[in-house]
Amino acid sequence: MKYLVFLIIYAVLWCISIMPFAVLYMLANVVYVLVYYVVRYRVKTVRANLALAFPHLTAIERKNIEKKFYHHLCDLFLEMIKTITVSQKQLDKRFVFKNVELLKEFEQKQKSIILMLPHYGNWEWVIGLGKHIDFKGFGIYKKLANKYFDKLFRDIRSRFNAELVSTHQTSGVIRENQAKNLYGVYLFLSDQTPLLRENLHWEPFMGVEVPVHMGAEALARKLNMNILYLNVEKVKRGYYEASFSVITDDIKSEPKYKPTRMFLDKVEDQIKNAPEFYFWTHKRWKHKDQKNSFKTN
């Protein structure tokens, strides 16, 4: 039964994915009305998040960001579906990597690279990076419960010289690759909320103290990897530009937590510059009042 449901949904998604971009964005306009005005998908969460992040703005100003965000969210949803059949040529035109020479410079250091980025802009189209690198590309992701959709998800993201690795397998895969002298670029989406437990590290994020993921920094320290940041900007509807910047090229000399703090600072800069392109539907600040309930490291 699950497989039948998968086949039906996949058929619908595939039909949407072959639509021309112009038609796709017309559909996104319709989806926006349904999602925002009819279904009201996570509107309360988005509104609460914006109030926490931008308490200095008026309700009208935050409402304006909110509406722009939902327009972007619906574009993003359709762009994700388009990824099923998008060509390399289309992807290269719509998602441009500006300073690949920095990444190439880091490849020459003969160290694997952790590439950190937030859920901002369109992170799905970063798969187009594969053609620009000599190292093997790996995307770190959370495995889906439905095995059919999990396979589809992996197949889509692996179309352009990339391989998906589940969060539970990450450390083992990197260690195995390093034992074989295989260097990689490992993509980490590191801005979301970790499971609440003891000994989490907390940092201010948009002025609110929250628990943060330390996995990327911890792996970089253990396995002596360099860390870069990928800044994705939405130039106009359906078009993005991505640029690289350095978080650290000498992890052993960095104070503990500094690379993670640098990552958060870069994310905050993007959000403050154009807040409508951040993924506000996630409950990023849901643990904000629970720090005292847990021991911190």
C-alpha cells in the first residue's frame, strides 16, 4: 500500500517537475493563496519566530516579511519538485557559484572540507556544485522513515556528482574515506534545533539563546578538516547566487565553539539583510526557555 501511494505521488511530482519554469511559478502563485490564506500552514509559528527575531519591528513590518516569506516558500517548494528533472544547463543558469576559486584553493590543501550553510534561499540547488569540484561531494541528511521516499530523496540529490549520507553514518563514512585517502566536500545544514538533552551547547541566535548543533565543528576537530561557509542569495525569482567564505583553515588552533559562533554570525547577517528567504516555519527557538532545565558544557 505504501508503495502504491508512493507511485501515485511520484507520478504527480514528476508531471509538475517537467513544467516550464514560467508555468511552475504561476502554479506557485496559486499554492501561495492556498498555503497562506486557506491552510494557514504554520502561520502561528512563523509569526512567533519573526516576533522573537525582530522585536524592534512593528507588527505591520513583520507582516510584510511574513507574506514575502510565504511567497518564497511556495517558490522553493516547486523548485524542489523541479529538481527531479532539472538539467545541468538549467541549474547552471539559475544557481550560480561566484567564487569557486576559493573552494579550489582549499582543495589544494589536501584536506577534506566541511561546507556549512543554513536553510536559506534554495539549499536544494546546491547539488549543482558537483561539477565545480575535484573532491567527491557528500550531503548530510536525516533519513526519511518511508524507504521509498528516502530513496527518491537520495536519487534526486545525487544526480550531480554527489552522494547522500545519513546523520548516523556521517562520522563512519568520513573516517573510512580518509583511511582510503579520499577527500570530500561534506555539506552540513547546521542551523536547526538539536534534540534537547544534557550537555548541549547554547549560543545567542538573533538575540535569543538556543541550543546549537556542534556536529560539524566536532567532526572537523576530530578529523582535521577545514570549514567553509556557503552564502546563498536570491537574486530574483528563480535565480540564486552562492559565494564561499572561510570559517577556518586551521581548526586545531581555533578556540572551542568559535567556528560554530562564526557560522551563526554569518547566518544572522543573511537573515538581517533579507529575512524573507530564511526558513521560518522551523521551530528554531522552541527550547529558548529550557536552558536551566539541562546541564550545559
